[in-house]
Amino acid sequence: KNAIITVMSSLYSNNQSEGTAIHNGMSAPQSTWIDKFTEFDKRCSESLLYLLYRIIDISLLINGLRNGKCENQRLRTIAIVLLVFYLIDLSIIIVLFIRKFLKRSEDLTVDNEPSFLKCASAFRGLFLFCKLIPTCFGTVYCFQSTIINQECELLRVSVGIVCISTWLLMLMPPTRPEIPVRRSLLMECFILVFVLIINGAYVITILVALPKTNEQKMNDACTYKVTDDLYLGAPLITFAYVGIFLYSLTTLLHILNLAVNRFLMRLSNGGNTAMIKYYFVYYWFSYLYTVVIIYYFSVGALYLFRPNNGQPCKQYAPNLYKTLLVWQWIRILVPLIAVPLVVVLCCVGVVFGILLTYCLPASITVPLFEIIRRYLPSTPGGGPNPINLPATRDSINALPMVVFGQFEDQFAQTECKCAICRTDFQPNLKVKKLGCGHLFHSECVDNWLSSTAEKKNIYP
């Protein structure tokens, strides 16, 4: 049992070595834009990627509150509370950045951080948690309440977009830049085929669902013409064409990314530097694209889920409305399903490991885990450890012999079994004690280490 735990833990151990950092076969330069971004992000309390979202949300709320004709006090109160929370959050980020920038400290660890900055970060975390309360009220109010006065529609749409984008950011937080990973051609093709299937299905189903007639009433109800159509109506045809453009752009980006990655991988000199420069452009373009997608989904949720709005377009183009509604539910449910799916897979892995530990001897399970590790070369600790060299005959003979039961057992081996042969230790039997403190039969551990010395040091 101890052997299985040791082998499994080695799959996730981090073997650190001196020299140049290597990430999936690509050496990382000593200082890149990723390092500078990480340092700058620390100065912004690790919220740099959220600044653009904060600015957009604040602008939407201010634009909605500027309409003084709305007399719905509940809606205005929710909007004002959300605006206050977002302004406080943005102010704390700016203050933290100014204080840390003026400090000019290279080491921004928690230990040497001033108490003011720690309190400000904790204060911001508290406000972010409290912000969920008005966000919940705003979401429910925008979807469940019916507002007859059209003067409040602009404020309602603004609050709804802000609330929905907040929930989407919790489910799909922005990814931070990392050293680009060089995948195999098979993996790149698999990802591309998956993207083509999903995006192709969306584009084809939407094109089929688009109405073929060109009636004036349908165009007035389902097509964007003036700004008021964004919050007084539901221009689903325009919304569908924007979705087709975004999904087609995603497909083109994946194809371009695959072609550029394969080309840069063939460059022997300067390929790593070119890859990082290309990743700079690709990352920030993808980041801005993700911002557009987040608010596109938020607007779509209001058009498709909000009652008593967009009903004329729903009547003129029912197939388009149903198709967009199905895809909107898919966008919402996929992130929600992913989290429990990961939990289930982790539980299955733990149960499988426990069953292997208690049902099979170490002579079978250890080689099995070694085979698994060979097919996971990117797993930390998957390669040979330069520190733990294979055992030699002299080191095997030098292992100390002790009498079982006559010394203090720091591991409390209450089972009194040898992990190799799975048989009980007899009282007063001389056994060998390894450097880690575990006990084994002398002949078992000698044969084990002798048979594995030529390959690698496999712990029993």
C-alpha cells in the first residue's frame, strides 16, 4: 500500500533542476512580456484582466441611470448599488496599483507587503463577495418582473447585461498568459476538428433557421436599424448574423493558429522568440474577442429569456427563435456540467487507485503505474529524477538489518506485511530497513532493487 502511494505521488511531484526553464520542449527566455505582465498584474492586485470588464459595466450602468424618466425605484436602487460596488472595486485596484508602483519593490510577496495593502486587498475581496447580493436581485428582477413603462427598458437592459456578464465571468474567468505550449500535430488536429464540428453545427443550424421571406413587418421587428432597437426590441436576425460572424472568426483563428504554430516549430534558430512574439498578438486578440463573446451572450440571454420582450420577432421567425434559444441553453449548461464532470472523474480516479491498492499486490500495480507514467511525459515528475539514481549492488548490501518488533516504528506498520510479497512479518525476524524507514524482507527487497536497478529506481 505504501508502495502504491509513493508511486502515485511521484506522478505529481515537481522535479526542479537548475538551468534554463523548459516548457514542453521550448526554452523560455529569461525575461518575456509574460513576466512583465505578471509583475504589472501583481501591482493591480491580480485584477488587470478584469479592468476592461469593470469599465464596460460602469459605463453601462451610468448610461442606464442617465435616463431620468424611469420611475421604477427598485430598478434604480439595484443599478445604483451595483454602480457603487463596481466603483469601489475599481478605486481599490487603482489605489493598490499606485501604492505598489510608488513603492518600486521588485519582490511583491505577501510577507513584505504593507499592512495597508493587505487590508485593501481583503476589503476588496469582501466587496466582491457582497456584490453577489445585488447581482442576484438584479438578475431575478430583470427576468421575472414585467415593466410596462418603456422609459425603464434602457436601465433594465443595462442592469441585465451587467448581472449576466458577472455570472459568466465567474463560470469562465479570463485566462492569464503563459508560455505557449507546443502540442503534437495529432492533438492540434483533434482540437481543430472539435472546433469545426461545434462551430459548423452552429452556423449551419442558424442559416437553416433564418427566415426566407423578406416581409416589412418581420424586418422591422427582427432587424437592428436604430439604437432604440437594442433595448426596446429584440433584433434576433441581426443577433444571429453577428453570432455567425463570431463563430466563423473563431474557426479561422484556430486554423491560423495551427498553421503558424507548425511553421514556428520548424524554425531551428529564433523559433522560440518568434513564438512568444506571435503569442503576444494572439493572446490579446483572443482576450478582446472573449470580452465581445461575454457581452454577446449576455445580450442574447436578455433577448431570448426575458418575458414580454421580443415577442413580435418570436412570432415572425419562430424557428430562428427556438434555434437561438437552444444554443443559448447549451452555452449556459456546458460550463455548469464541466465542474461536476471534473469532480466525478477525480472521484473515479481515487476509487480506482484505492481498488488497485487493496486488491492487487505491488508487483502488479507498480509496473502498471509506471506504464501510465510513460504515456504522460508532460506530467511533472514523469521523467527520471537525476537526484534519485538507480540502486547499485553495494548500496543494496549496505541496507541495515533490524529485528522486527524490537525498535520504534515511525510509520506504525500495523499490518505487519511486506509490501512486495504481501506476507506477514514473523516476530523477531530480521528485516531490512530502507532510508525512508519502511521494512521489507531481505530477499524481497534485494530481488526487487536488483531487477529494477538497470531500468530505474522503482519504489516497491
